[in-house]
Amino acid sequence: MTDIINSIFEYAKNIPFAELMGLVFGLLCVYFLIKESVLTFAFGIAYVIISFFIFWEIQLYGDFILHIFFLVLNIYGWYYWVNGSQKEDNAVHISRTPLKPSVVLAIITLGGVFIFGFFLENINYFFVDISPSSLPYWDATTSILSVTGMWLTAKKKIDNWYYWLIVDVLATFIYLYKGIYFYAFLYLIYIGMAIAGYLAWKKSMNVQTA
């Protein structure tokens, strides 16, 4: 543990500029999500663009492909939050996904994890010039759960925080293992922010219902 802490501090002294910007934009993205501000999507797009370069370099192809979906869903979410309301106050309100669609979505997500994990494990058969993916099934788990979480975020469903919490816990350990210490630190902070976000959205949802 001491060696890991020392490595983190040493890494912090020489953190690549791209990772530092990823850290800043990632934190701002979640902060504005908690605040229900459309700025979450602006910073989300900036975070995605930086992440493209980082994940390709360290061969986390699942995360790379994931961020393509993130880019699309950030653009969609931005549009939906601004223009998707049918409420009299012209605001998209927080809501909860009904039980049956939630179960269906969970089953689709689980199936997606195994399919995508198999693809990443055998990616060099599809693309011969690419090295085998690192941690294919762990990579697939965080990737697919993140896509589901991002979809629920774009639809302003409070359920998104459940998926983000699982992703944040897993990603913290994955990035520590891969030596991307500031991304590990970022996702460690995300764990607390996911809990805070859920509580804030639940309070806001109760106020909207009242």
C-alpha cells in the first residue's frame, strides 16, 4: 500500500497534461450533472475527446469504443434536456424507470457485457494489427454499464446513479492496476459524487412530485 501511495504522489508530480485535463473535465461533468445543469454535457464532450487518446495508448479498447457512444449520448442528452420537455414549465423532470423496463435493461446490459467481453478478448482476430485487449471482461463490464448509465442520464432517470456507482468502484481498481493513477483518483472521487448525486436527485424528484 505504501508503494502505491508513493507511486501516486510521484506520478502526480509528472502527470501528463491530457490526464490532468481529463481529471478536471471529468469532475466538472459530474458536478454539473448533480446540479442538473446542461453544462454537464459540454464538459462531458471535452472529457470524451481527451479520453480517446489516453485509452487507445494503453490498449483499453473497450473504454475507447465506449467513449464513442459517450460522445453521441452527450450530444443527445444535451438536446433532450433542452428540447425534450413536454411539461408546462418547459423542463425535463427527473423520473424513475418502471420495474419491468428496468429488468429488461439490466438483462440487455448483462448480455452486452459477455458479448463485448468476448469481442475484446478476441479483438486481434477481427483486427490483426491490434494487440489483445487488456482485462477484456472487466473492460467490457465498465464499458457496457457506462453506456447504460449514460443512456439513463440522457433521459434524466435517477436510476443512472446505480450504474455509475458500480462503474466507479470497478474503474478505480482497474485504473490503479493499469497505473493510470489520476484516473483512479478521479473515479474514487466519483464514488462519493455518485452517492451525493443520487441523494440530490432524489430530493429534487420529491420536490418535483410534490
